[in-house]
Amino acid sequence: MTFVIFLVCLAASIVGAVSGIGGGVIIKPVMDTFGSYSVSTINFLTSFTVFSMTAVTLLRNRNSGIVLEKKTSTTLAIGGIVGGLAGKQLFDVLKAGFGNDRLVGATQYVVLTILTVLVLIFTLFKSHVRPAKHEHVVFTGFIGLMLGGLASFLGIGGGPINIAVLYLFFAMDSKKAALNSIYVILFSQAANLLMTFIQKTIPEFDPLLLAVMVTGGIGGGLIGSWLTKRLSLKGVDYLFSAVMAIIIVISILNFFRFIR
């Protein structure tokens, strides 16, 4: 099982690094299908894995030629930190209110499925949409807050919505959106993990499993960075759409598993 989880984290992190979705949006649903770990434990392990992948990906892409729009992305990241903390609080409140991990998990998958379906529809028709180029700090910060909050609450460390938003509101192409999304995810996951340590709400977990997952995340970040330089923009778009379709199917299956 441990080796299977390593392969899942490696593959998800490769896809996450190339497409900018972070990888957690794949890791968490697959881990949930195993049914061996609590929602809190999976969220924690996924956050660590995604954080590791994003750090490596950014380091490897420093000289890739893909522009990191630091003003926009840093503002998004700051908003993402606040949103990440808020999303973590919302998760803890719902967990305490429901008193049942299964209900929290079902809620997460309802939200994730709806968002992913909307983003997939948008992606298929984005050639007919004229992107905007917003530079207002308050607007950018608010978008970052929403993205960070959703990522933290869903326990996915990013997700497809990041890419759609960066294209729609900041006119970034697929590769630029992917790298800037990774930048935002790094900060939101750092905030999420920091809050977990400060509040001492670290769930029970197997240290060996954490090490295996983080290793997969780092490996995925390295391989994904290498692939990014070789894929065309259209190739990245195809990969992104295929992954979203898979996420939708897994999310629906997990929703029904949680409510049984």
C-alpha cells in the first residue's frame, strides 16, 4: 500500500507541477478511496506533500523563461495566506459541528465536484472568452483569499480553479498560469501547515507514510518541471482537461462512499 501511495503522489505531483493544480486535488480523492485514513490525516499529509512539490517546482523553474508575475502573484499569495487560514478554520468548525468525518468529507466532495465541472466547461470554451487584465491590489488580494480558502478547506492544496481564474482575470496563458498558481499554492499551504502546528491540531499519522508522500511530491516536482519545458501550451491544456475529467469521476464516487 505504501508503494502505491508513493506512486500516486509522484504521478499527481508531476501532473500538478505541469498544469499548476498542485497535485493535492488528485492525492486527496485517491487517498480517500483507500478508506484507511481520517479526513484530517489525509488533509495534513496532502498539504505537506503539495508544499514540498511547489517549493521544488519553483526552484527548478527559476531559469525556465516562464515569467512569474511577482506583483500579481505575491498579492494573490498574501490573500491566499489569509484565505488558507480561514479555510482551515472553516474545516475545523465543520468537523466539530458535524462530529463526523464522513459528513465533512461528503461536503468537500460536493464543492469540489461542482467547481471542477464548472472549470472543465470553462476550459473547453475558453477560446471564446476574452480574458481581462486586472491589476487592482484589492481585487487581486480578494481573488487570492478565495483561492486560498477553497484550497485549504477542500484539503487539496490548489486545484483547477486557480488556472481558470488566472486566465480569466489576469490573462495568463497555460504555462504562466501554472507557475503562478504553484507560487500561490506554496504560500496557502505554508499558512495551513503553520496554523495546524500553532493550534496543535496535528492529527495522528505515520511518519514513514509522510516521508514517502513528501518524497513523491519532490520527485514529481522535479520531473514535472522537466516536462513543462518540453510540452506545448496545447499539450498542457489537454493534460489539464483530462485530469479534471478524472477528478470529477473520483470525486463523485467518493461522495457516494462517504454518505453510505
